[in-house]
Amino acid sequence: MARFQHTVTLAPMPRRWFESCVATLHDLAEDTDAEDTSAEGARLRLPDGRPLPGLVLAQGRHLRPGARYRPVNAENGEPDADQCVTVLAWDRRRETALEVVTVDGAPDHPARLDCALRLTSAERPREAALSAVLTPTGGKWEKYLGGTGRVHLDLGRWWQATGDGRHPSRAPLSGTLTHALARVGVTVVPRPGPDGRWLVTVKMRVRGRSFARPLLPLAAALLGRRARRACAESLDRAATAWNAQVPALVRKDRERLRAELTDALLGA
């Protein structure tokens, strides 16, 4: 087994602001209307009546379970058959769940990526989860080109750890990445830092699988220092990006956020 640990300092994101942002996203989606269905799908309009470019409702009723949305191909204006977003659940008090499917028909490495995002609940977010499955659809090395990933965030434990500093019984954020040759486990634990910032510690464990299991100690001995340095640098860059953007974001109220999100959707 190979281990890695690194701590970064992040600007805080207030709980009330985060919950307000989640509510704003749901409000904007629910206030968007779908026009009568055409051959290409139902066109979407924002609350102010402007059309939402680049996305159509291809199947079902807007935001009802089973509703399927597709991006519009910029070249011919038709829905893209290789991408879709499906509503699995939409209940602000219980759960919001979406599935995103992307099919890559590249002749050398055709593959399908299935992602599912779940939030419990929108009115007072408690948990969030993301899962992904990459499935190659052909090729000699198909078994070794796919994998699965899962991430779970317990928001209650996160706010507890960043608020009063009590060490949670389990890591608020955890994830696994599983491949035919390796399994990576990740945990993320925050605690209060100086000046109200967060000190966030990321721990990673790598286990070999199949015939790669006995080779992992050798790889760790040869490449471990370089791999740890690369991971630390990646986390530091992510922290720098977070600290450059989040302080300005959390100063914006709900109406400003909604206006900017609407502009971003129109720009898309």
C-alpha cells in the first residue's frame, strides 16, 4: 500500500451562502419553462422569456423524473445524440438527482461515461454524492481502460468540523477510484485555521489489484517521491484557484448570483 497526505489552506465558504446558492440554482431551474415539443425537442426559456441556447428537452416533462435533456449541436442545430442529462429525482425537501451520459464514438477508443449526482436535500443540504463509471465499448485492452469513481460529502460533518473544530467520527468527504489494477481511497478532513480560514487535509491510500499488487511496493519505491510531489502541487494549484475566486463569490447576494448565473447560461 502507498500513502500520501497533504494539507492546504482555503478561504471559508459560509454555510448560509452555500445553502442560498443551492436554492438559487433550484429556483432558476424551476422558473424555466419548456415550450411545445417539436421534432428537435422542447425549447427552454428563462424566467424573463429569453430562450436558453444550447439545450432542449428531448423527452418527458420539465424537471419530472425521466425528463431527458440534450445539448444542441452547434453545426446543424440538432440535439446531440451522444450526450444527455436525465432527471432521476427532483424534490427540494428530499432529493435532487441527475444522470449525465456521454458516449465517445472515437474509432480508436470508443467509450461511455455515466455520471450520477445526488443531493439531499435542496432546502437544507445534508449530503451530496457523485458517482462515475467509464466503460470502454471495444478494443483489446478494454478491461484496463475503464474504471469507477465515487465521492460522498456529509455536509453536516463538514460544517461541524469547520465551525467548532470538533473532529468528526468519519471524514466528511471521502471517495474511491477503482481500476482493474489499482484502488485509490481518498479522505478529506477540514478544521479551523488562522484568520477564520480552513485547514484541509487530504489523505490518499493506493492498493494494487490483480497482478499489479506485488508490483506496487516497487513502483512506490521508484516513483513515490515524484508522485507525492505531483499530487501536492496539484492540490496547491487547486487551493490557489479556490482562494482567488471564493472570497469574491461569497460577497454576492442571492439576486446577484441569480443574475450572473443567468448571464452565464445565455453565454453558453
